[in-house]
Amino acid sequence: MDFKVVEAPPAVRGNTAQGGNKTVKIETGAEILVPLFINEGDIIRINTQTGEYAERVEKSRE
């Protein structure tokens, strides 16, 4: 399912050799671990079987 990110801390530079992750809050109130490039307002796809981040969804032009 696709959800909007409503709260996301800014990406902090540091040890990103392993990719780096941060916790964001989605519109349902759930907190999900996502890659550092995800920002507030992004739409992300969540795997509902595992509850984990799957991918960022391209924003449609409105």
C-alpha cells in the first residue's frame, strides 16, 4: 500500500557505507524505517505482509 510521509527528520551525514536508514512517521501514525533520501511529503510503498519499506512512489503531476 502507498502512504504519505508526514514526519521525517533531516538526513544526517555520517556512516552511510551500509546505505543508512532513518525512522519516519506515515499518515496512519505508524513509524517505518526508510532510506535516508526519503523526505516529508514523499509517498512510499509499504509491504503489508512485513510492514517494511518497499520503495518510493513517483509523485504525479497535478
